[in-house]
Amino acid sequence: MGEIGSSRGYSCEIRIINNIDMNKVKQNWLVVGIILLALILDQASKVYVKTHFELGETVDVFSWFKIRFLENNGMAFGIEWFSKLLLTLFRIVAVGVMSWYVHTMIHKQEVRTGYLVTIAMVMAGALGNIIDCVFYGKIWDYAGWFHGRVVDMLYFPLVEWNWPDWLPWIGGDHFIFFQPIFNVADAALSVGVILLILFYSKNFYQQEVDESKSDSESKK
């Protein structure tokens, strides 16, 4: 009876290990799938706008949603803070670090699937704009490698109004919400970051705690 019980326990352990390994494989493919889907949507929309629109052209889809073709040298939503080459290199390094982080997280411990989804969205957003910066200048023959411009087209002027004249500084100005023009990569990156902050910020703290515990136990 003892041998039968031990063999059953051993087989249960094997099943558990196999289930964990299969779950890790599924998580790997989920991350890859999200990144590929976001990249396809991002690049397809950019190439279409680039080949069918004039720069600055606007098409009204709805009163609150327009396609407006713009290009910028900067970060998400057209923000420009750094030099073009420095920004592109920073994005490449950031994606490399995130790839290593995701690989380590999946293979060393159990990770919540939702957390990996948000990380994949951030990586996809960064990669989408990296492609523009690295290749578009050469493809469209207006700049060298790493100096391409990011294509933006999504514009959501949801509401607008004129500020009352009696208000200081902004009186009489026309206000539009939401003014930034962005692309699919910007949207994926921004949504991913927001979800990380709202729901998964504890993961970073918990990982640091787990690593410190494992280090202390290994020293004993």
C-alpha cells in the first residue's frame, strides 16, 4: 500500500509540473500573439494612411472621430523631448529589457496572465513606433536609418467649447478635448501603462520582496 500511495503521489507531482509548464508555454504565446496583433494593426493603419492621405489631410468618420495624417519626431501623442536618435535607441533598449523581464518572470515564477497582457501591450506600443523611427526614413526616402518620423492619424475631438471672456489667460479661447493625435502603438502603450499602474503596481513590489527572501534563504 505504501508503494502504491507513493507512486500515486509521484504521478500527481508530474501532472502538476506538466500543467505548470504548459501554462508557461501558453503565456509565452499569449505575449507573442498580443505583440504581433498590435504591430499588424499599427503598421497596416500607418502604411494605409501614408499611401492614401496627403500630409495634414483630415477625413471625418464621425463628429467625434477623425482620421488626420500627421508625422512627428517625438514620443507618444507627438510629444518631443529628446533628440531623435537618442529616443530611438532608448526605445530599443527599453524593449530589450522588457523582453528579458517577461522571459524571466514566466520561467521563474507564476505570473498573472493579466499582468503579462499589460506588459505585452507596452512592448507592442514601443515596437510599433521603433519600426517607424528605424525604417520609415529609408523606406519613404526622406531620412537615414533611425531618423524616420512616427505616423499619427487617430483624432478624437470628443467635446469643444469657447471659454468665457471674463476668465483670465484663457478667456475667449477655443478648447477641444481630446486634442492629441496618436496611432495604434501609442494607444497600446498608454493603455498598458495605465492598467499596470491601476491594477498591477503591486507586482513590482512583490517581486522585490520575493527576490530578497530567496537571497536571504540562499545565504543561510
